[in-house]
Amino acid sequence: MEIRTEPKEAERLQALSKYEILDSPREPVFDDLTALAADLCEVPISLITFLDGTREWFKSSVGVVQREVPRENAFCAHTMLQTDVLVVPDATRDLRFADNPFVTGEPHIRFYAGYPLISADGYSLGALCVLDRIPHELDARQRQLLRTLGHEVTMLLELRRETHEKHRLNELQEAELHRLQEQLIAETAEHKRAAEDLTRRERQFADAQRLAKLGSWEWDIKTDTVVWSDELYRIFGLRPNEFKATYEDYLLRIHPDDRPKTAALIKATLETSGSFIHEKRILRTDGTERTLYSSGEVILDELKHPVRMVGFAQDITERKMMEEKLEASVSLLHSILESTADGILAVDLHGRLEGHNQRFLDMWRLPSGVMTIYQDEMVLQSVLDQLKYPELFLAKVHELYQNPEQESMDVLEFKDGRIYERYSKAERTKEKITGRVWSFRDVTERYRALETLRRSEERYRSLVIASAQIVWVNNAEGYAMEESPTWGKFTGQTKDQMMGYGWLDAVHPTDRERVAQVWSQSVAENRVYETELCIRRADGQWREMVSRGVPIFGPNGKVREWMGSCRDITDRKRAEQRVMDERDFSDALINSLPGTFYLVDKNGAMMRWNKNLEIVTEYSTEEIKQMNASDFLPEEEKHLAAENNAKVIATGQSDAEITLLTKTGKRIPYYGTGRLVHLRGQPRLLGVAIDISELKRAEEEIKKLNQQLETRVRERTNQLDTSNKELRSFSYTVSHDLKAPLRAITGFTEAISEDCRDRLDAEHLAYLERIIQSAGRMGRLIDDLLTYSRIGRAAINLRPVPLNDVLRRMAGDIKMEIEAVGGKLIISPDLPVVNADPSLLNQIFSNLLENAISYRKADVPLEIAVNWRKEAPGATICVTDNGIGIAPSHFDRIFEVFQRLHTEQSYPGTGIGLANVKKAVEMQGGTVWVESEPGKGSTFCVQLEPVDS
């Protein structure tokens, strides 16, 4: 049998996949519709099917066990080519189905009727169908009912798809969309497409905020209602139901120290109808603090009165932490500089003072004020006035300035007897000499001791040159021939062990051969011996040393002996390594920053930056060395560099948006944060800038989305008004057109039963009784369905309602019904006053009381009690009975439409009453649940908002 396929089959299959319906678990709401279809069409088999590339898959079925059949045997493939109900009275007489294996074999299908399930975008996805094993026909009413149920399946399918797509929206948006979805169940496919478009726009809005990493908010000033985006809930660490959505609740989330300032700023903004930007801290519910960069703007109505305030908030906690770490690193470097015993002075290439530590001032007996105002000449004169040989001091300084690469160490003698060692080394920034660093060490006591030694023994005069710590003497041939007490004390070697070349045994094995070779060459060439090596100390530790030896010549001009010293430089090496590590850490830190880092002087000259600046601007390291901060800005913004520097120097910080101009002319928006630091006594601008391109694009997109969303909401409101009118008309039609035939059926059946009772046997009388009962059940089902449909369409009138008045009135209405079953109803005298709709309250508690009466135990007197308790976030009213109870596995199921746990014969009902309760409660902002055990009764709990919290 050949089955025609729908045009554009690939697009249809793609549309089907978006619903994620294939191979999904059974869902009660679909099963209810298949059961209703079978019942209404009076057939044993009913299916909801979907057709994919190779099979027909059953989402729901009545009378069939298997879940799928091959596509080539699918009846619904023909239904999907229709736009209305397809009816096959006898499949054996229809050429399309006569040779179908399900007609010629099990289950021997003879009758088939199906209605196509058409998606909102016009694709046939499957069918709602009914089947029988005997020839059959549908009357006009059954055809219309099949269409109506088909529409219900399609709308449930669309609703299911929308629910999956909206899982990322916050709880407030989900509640609103859920209300819209319930109202849209009976709408046309065109209405569904509009709802999908609105959902897509809302999802794009949420995605844009998440991409920009900022949250948006809106405050309706008149109603004091605050609406947050999903991102803002994530920033505050809250779920939607944890935020009261009021201005006061928002202020409670602000850090107590920042709360008054924030409230004052918002108040001032409202008074001026302006805008604000500020930073504040918030406290999350887990106790953690976060820092937000917030902005807000007042929206005015036509009379220029403030009606709303809107804005954004960005979590900048990580950026603030990074700035604090950077400040801590600078502080650490400053502490290290201040902790050294040497006096440190830094000057630029022209000798102008740039920085110093306190030890320098103390050593040169200078007041701190003279350094901060950079009186170079006054400082220099004060230094010269203290020296014994000022001309030598100046000569050395001039020599070093003329030779910037040169390093130097000399000794300064003071008029008061002090002696300082002066060290000097070029200061480099990225291998470029930018100045010179001087260090001064007070060696007065050491030089006095050396002078004493020089006076006591002539041969130790040369030892001063070697700056000895361990002193040694070797003969002219380089052999140790006499004991060296300091060497022996340090290494633990005896005189016999160090003799000759035995001292090499104290040298580290890896250094031994090299040291012996350098020593031998120095002895052979009669030149100064100097090398670094590791020597084993007496306690077994290896120490890094610098060994220096000089030849002592006799009167004949030949070497008489060698004198030398070994100085422990282990600590110095470790200090140098620490300095290198600090430098590496500093480089790694600034290169790890997500944005660009830069350090400039007060004129904007680039002093230091991270690799990311080179990558972003496309300039090389050498090019940036020669650049000014303003070179990275377009002409129209170059003035911002000077203004920003001046602001930093004046206030200590600056934040601004700039346009970064790359080498190739590309313009990138950046947000820069600058801070004032002092290096070598000079003010410097330390800054971090972050690319805000995505943020800018997101802001524009958000503006567009807001405009589009407002337009869609207006259009949607008009559509919903029209749909409500159509739904009310449909409800009236259903009530009249469906119940009129039922009354006729009941009337005629009762007449036949009464007039022909004597002529009918017991079996046929039983058939008539079953018809009357089925018609009654159908009438009750129509009434309950109409009630369920009406809930939500009428306007909700929330006002204070005393619950005791409602329950006392209701108790009077059901008094005779309760007494008839020998039961009693106990109502707590102090039930609260709740903020609710009186009509919906009657609907809720009349259903709950009727439910308790219906599901009582046959052998136990009925007891019903109505009590309440106060618990966050409202008042919980409980209706408790001693009936048959409910298993926990059915708690959720009983609140769904058509969900019955017992047969009609055991306990009458339509399975819609508790669904009406749930819908009425949720429309008033409340919740409902059940607490029960089989055989131990049930407690239905309704939580509503009390008037007096």
C-alpha cells in the first residue's frame, strides 16, 4: 500500500523534533484525552500518535499495548494529509487500508477516525484517532467532539513545548506565562505562534543579560513593586520566592554600612528625576559579601511625575579583589624596602630625586619634608656639608651619570667620623635605563676594626681589598702551608687536612674541579683570584661564598705569598632570588589580569604594562616604550588622558569609559579604573581597563528588546481580550448544545423505562439504567469542565474576607448532607481574615468539604475539622477528615484534571473538583497540598495571604 508523504517532509520532521515528544514518558493529561475520546466516540481503542521518519509512535493509547508501529502501516499518515476529520467506516472496503496488516491480521481494525494534529507553524505532526474492530460511523456531534479534543491535544502539545523553553525564566515570569498559557488553551494556532514569538523575545532578553554579566531591575513607585531579571537573582544568591519584590526588602539586602548612603542616593534621584551611578556592597543569605556597580534612572509620566525607576547592577567583586591584591603587592614591596638596614635613594637620569626609604633620611640626617617637595639642590648641599671629601663624592656622581651602564662601590668618609659604603646600579625598565639606584651602608664600626687590624699587622692590609670574612694565606706556589684559624673554624678542617690542596675537600664536588683550575691559572699568571663556590660548613650545611685572593709581592718583584678571604653570600643570593621571584610574581600577576594593565607617570608616559595591552593594541613592546597614554586614544578623546591623570593626582582615583585605538585603527570600548600610587617619591597612575564591547552591544540589544517587548505586550493584551470573549461564547455553546441532547437522552430513556418496564427483561432494564447513569455522569462532567474553564477568566477581586463567616455559611448549606451520613463538622472559632476573592474561596472549601463527605469510611462516623496555623509566608488553613486516605504516590496526581483513584461505582465524582481547588488557590497567589496515609484520613492544606501578618 503506497502512502503519500507530506511536502517538505524534512522541515516537518525538524518541527516535530522541537517538541521533544517522541519516546517521552506517559503523561496523565494526554491519557485523559484519549480516554475521553474513546468514551465519547464509544470505541474500545483510542490513540494520540506522532509520525517520524520510520515509525508511528503512540504518545497515549487506550486498548493498545504496543507503543509504535512501522510507518508504512500507519493510518494516521493519511489523516495528516487532511485538514479535518478522516473517517473510514469499514477499512476492508477502503482501497487505502484493505491490505494493511492491522486490517487483515491482529487486531483486525475495521473502523478508523482521526483528526490531524497541526503545529502552530502549520506542520502536521500526528493524529488523535479512534478505532474499532467492527464497522462504525461517527455522528456530527462525535465528529465535532473529536475536533475539539484534537485541538486540545495540539494546544497541550504547544503548552508542553513552551514550558520546556521557558525553564530559564525567573519564577515571576513563569507564573505570568503559566496564566497566559491556561487562557490560551482554546486559542487558534495563530495565537500560539504569537506566544512563541513572545517567549523567544523574553529568552533573548535573558540571554543578553547573562552574556553581559549584569542584571536589570525595575521599580514601580506607585505600587512599590520591584521586578528583577534572572541574572540579578543570581547576583543576590536568591530564588524568586525568597524576595518580597518591594523597595524595603531590596534595602535589607544592602550591607548595613552602605544602606543609608544607597537610600539617600535613590531619594535624591527621585527628587531630581535624574539618574545615579554608584558602588555598594550586598549581603547574600549565605553571609557572603558582594560588591555591585549599580546605575538607575527615573522614568516620568506625561505630567513629568516619577512613576518608575529602572537600572542595571553588575557584580564587580572579583575586580575589587584584584585591585586589593595589587595594592597589597605594592604595599609588600614598600615594606621590604623599608625593612632593609641600608639607606636607599632613587634618581632619574638627570639626578632628580624619585624615591627613598626612611633609612636614607635617618642615615643622612635629613628631615622628611625636604624630600617630599623635591628640593634636589638643598638635599645635595646637605649631603656635601657632612662629607670630608665632597669633591670626590661629586666627581664619582658625575662619572656615573656620564656612564649609565656602570656599576659602582666606594667609601664615603664623614666629618664626624662616620664611614658609609656607597653602592650604585642603573635602574632598568624592560631593559631600558630609566635612572639610578643608590644604597648606603653604615660600615663605621667595621672600618674602625679594619683600621685596627691594619695597624697591628702589615700583611693584613691587602685583606681589606678582599672584604674578608674567612682569611687565608697560601705560599707563592698556591699551597696552604700554615693554619688559617677562620677557615678551620668555618669548615671544621684541621691544619693537616687543609694543607697543600686539602682545602679543596671542603669545596662542593660540583665546584671542585672548576675552582682548582681557576686557582691554578691565577697562581700561574700572578693575577687576582676571584670566584664563587659552595663550601661545606662545620655543621654540614653548604654555603655560597665568594673567594678573593691577591698576590703579595716581595722586594724582588716576585710573589711572596697569596692572601685572600671568603665571604658568605648565601643570604645575599637568597635575597636576590627573592627579589627575582617577587618580580616574576609581579609580572605574572599583571599578565594574568583579564583586561589591560598600565602604569604611567604624571605626564602619561608609559612605564609598565601587561602583555594583554600589546595583544589588544597590536603594538610591540619597543613601540609602547616610546608612547604616551594619549597615543592609545582617538583624536577626539586625547584630552581625556590628561584630564584623567589630573583627576587621579587630585583625588587618588578615576573611573571612565574610553575608546581604545589599536595600531590598525580598530576602535574598542573600554572601562578604565585608575589609582594614584607613589613610586620613588613620584606620583604614578596605576590602571586596569576592561573591554566592554559585549556590554555595549548587550545594552543596545536590551533597549531594542524592551521596545519590542512593550509592543508585543500591547498586542497580546488585545488578543487576549478577543480570546476571552470567544471562550465565553464557546462555554455557553458547550453548556447549551451538549447538555440539551443529554436531557433528551435522559428523558426518553426514563420514559421507555417507565412505559415498557413490563415488556423488558432485567438485562434490558439494566441497559436503560446504565444509559441514565452515563448521561448523568456526562452532565456532571460538562458542568465541572465549564467550572474549571471559568476559573481564571473572571476578574479576581482580592479583599479582606473573614474565613469564619465563609465556613459558617457553608456549614449551614451542607448540614443536612452531613447529618444524613451521621457525621459532624468542627470549625475553629478563630480562623483568620485572608486577602482573597470570596467567590474563589467558596469554590475551594465547598469542593474540599464535599470531597471529605464523598471519600468517608463506610463503617466509621464521619468527622471533619477546619483549623489553621500561621507559618511563613502566610496562613495555612487545614481541612482534616477521618476518611479512606490517600497514598503519598498519588499526592500530585489528584490535583490534575480527570485524575480519579477509584471507580465511579465506588466513589462518585468527575475527577475535576481538586483541580478546581488547585487552580482557584494559585490564582490568589496561594498553594495547596495534601497530607495523608491510606486508612488514616486526609488533611488538605491551603496557604493564603493573611490580612494581619
